[in-house]
Amino acid sequence: MDQDLDTSGLCPAIEGILFASGEAVSAKRIAAVLAVSEEEVFDAAKKIADELRFEHRGIRLVRLEDSLQLCSAPELSDIIRQALETRKPPRLTQTALEVLAITAYFQPVTRAYIEDLRGTDSSYTVGVLQERGLIETCGTLDAPGRPTLFRTTPAFLRTFGLSSLDELPPLPQKDDDEPEQLRIEEAIQTLQEAKELQDQAAEPDGPAAGRSPSGELAETLEDKQDGD
């Protein structure tokens, strides 16, 4: 920047950057370009988000961990789908939800870990979740064979209406004698409840929820199963 921005100029600058990007942009990068602190970026972003929501504008600003993104208002989803001739994505299947729940609550995880907990091959679902951008690779485990590690993505946060993983509904307190499989079932049920709440929030009369730039929640999955 050639000159420092005051508060009145910071908000338009952030809004312009996010609009031009069309994707999530890290607050660190925005702060570096505008010569301000990350805290100032987040404070300005909150101001923009509050104004957009209060004025019932057609766009929203959402925070995804340490990044920011502009997206369409959830109550306009049906209109946007019609205008862009896109179809409403199908719901998550039980198989996909199981893999996603294990990844979300126990990340980073290997595919072998997922399959061990589920008791069945999960390669197809892991692959499709990757293709749809809900999970991603994040290095390898320091173990024989160097298996790939997986974690959730910002698209996962958007799908469930979360700003960060810290907002995931907490699991019930674990009993020392509780079987691990029961723990996984609790994770799946908790994530399912969160998804149902997010689906309700996406209804035309529901409260605002994070959307991708196209007005859609991150795409979900077909009903094809792994070796179940």
C-alpha cells in the first residue's frame, strides 16, 4: 500500500478484495497487502458482515478459520439456482457422513484409521469427499508406508455453517469403559444433528448461513456406497 488506510477505507478495501477473488482469502494476506494487523482485518470484516446482515443484502461475509469469503445470502438460494440453472445438491449419505464425522472429530486421520473404525473399505467415499472439496490431504503419518493424512476443508465449514472447527458441537464426555465404536457413533450423530440444523437454516425463512459464491452449500454426495 502507498498509504495507510483508516477505518473508513479498510472496510471497502477488504470487501473489494473478497469480491474480486470469489474465493476465501487469508486474513494474513489481506493484512500484509493493506499494511494493517490481522486483528484489524477481522474487526473490519465483522463490521462488514454485521452491516450486510442488518441491511438484508444479497451477500454475506463469512469467516472460515483464518480466511474470509463473500458469499450469497442463504434466503436467495432458490432464486440463484433458478437464475444459474443449477440443481440443489443431494444430501449427505450415511456412508459419507460417517467418513466425514471421523475426519472432523479425529483429524488428521489416515484412510486405514477410518476403515478400521468403520469396519469396511472407505476408499470410494474418501475419494469423492476429496473431489467435492470437503476433505483434503495434509501430509503423511510418520509410520511405515507413510500413509496419507486427511483433514476437513473450508468447504466443510461452509457446509455446516461453521466459522472454525472450534464451533463443532462437542461430543459427550468419554467414559473410560466406553467402546471406541460407540464414540464414533456419537460423532456421527452429533455431526448429523449439526447438518440438520444447517439445512433448516438454509430454508428461505431460516436464519443466515454461510454459502459458496454460487449460492450453493458445498456439494454433497451420491448414494453410491463403499464396501458396506
